[in-house]
Amino acid sequence: MAGERDGETLKRRGLMLVLSSPSGAGKTTISRALLQEDHNLVMSVSATTRPPRPGEIEGKDYFFVEPVDFNLMINRGELLEHAKVFNHYYGTPKGPVDAALAEGRDVLFDIDWQGTQQLAHKARADLVSVFILPPSTAALEQRLKTRAQDSAEVIASRMSKAAEEISHWSEYDYVVVNDDLERCLAEVKAILTAERVRRTRRIGLIDFVSGLRQGY
């Protein structure tokens, strides 16, 4: 009977887990590992005004919308955060995230410091932010070169941008250094585990404790 009462009473509101880092610090790799291992964690799906690329699926990769509709979403307060990147707009629709949190599911965000600031302004109580640092500037540059995805010009641009991104590290709840991928992943998982049992996320906890004090 007590076990049934626990399950009914101590439900949990989901949280928004933000991972930010300069390009090449391992954020994408860690995000994929978390999503693969944790079935209660879902990836936030952004809306964008750019056209779909081959193989991209509506509602899975992005919500593809027209610029006028995106502006309407902004005006109606339907986006948790948004930004303009390379002449296209990207933003996080509020509705799907709110629905997931209410069901006790956690939502993973792969956004930069500007998007994180917007989330903090609109939903600070639900936010858990983690900044991932590289072990050194040289290591970051080497990782970008090893990926062999970008030209030397693009790598130089990413390295230049990295210093600005790293300067916002102190705005995050947690900071981890990705000098070892497995250890860094374990630290992020530990953060997620601890935040899931934070007192303020436990729905019905006041009534549950009151019942215990009354001998129920």
C-alpha cells in the first residue's frame, strides 16, 4: 500500500537540461549518449524558417515554418527562446516542452549562451544549465581539425568565436571539463540524477510529508 501511495504522491515535474559549449568541445557526442541511455530524456525540437535539408523529417528534426508564421509565434509568446542564424530564424516552441515537463519527462536543449539566458528569464525554476569546457585551446582546435568537417577558414572562425562563448561560463549552474569523454558524461549524468530529486520538483511532497507526520 505504501508503495502505491509513493508512486501516486511523489510524482516529479520534468526539467530542461541545457548543454552549451564552444564547437568541438563534445556537446553533441554527450547529448547523443544521454538520449540513447536515458529514455525519460527527449530532445527539444526547434522551429526554423530555413527550408528542410534532404532526409530531415518535420516534427523530428525541426518544425519548418514560414517567416511570417515564425514572427507570429514570437508575438504570441509561443517560443521559449529564439535567434537569427545565417539569415534564418530558429526557436523553441513552448507547447511541446511544457507538455513534456508536465508529464515528468526531461527535455534536452543544445543551445548557446544567448538561448540559455532567454530560458533562464522565462522558466528559471525548470532550467538546469551545464557548460562544457575543453581541456585547452590547443585540444579544442585539434578536435575541430580531426573532425575533418570544416575548412581551415571555418575552423579559424569557430576558434575565434569560442573565446566569446567560453566567457559566459559563470552564467551556468554547472561547469564540466571534457578532458575525458566517459568521465565528462558520467558527471553530466550525475547532475541530471541529482536535479531530478530536487525538492522543488517533487509534486505532492508537502502532502506526503504531512501524511508521514500524522502516521499515514
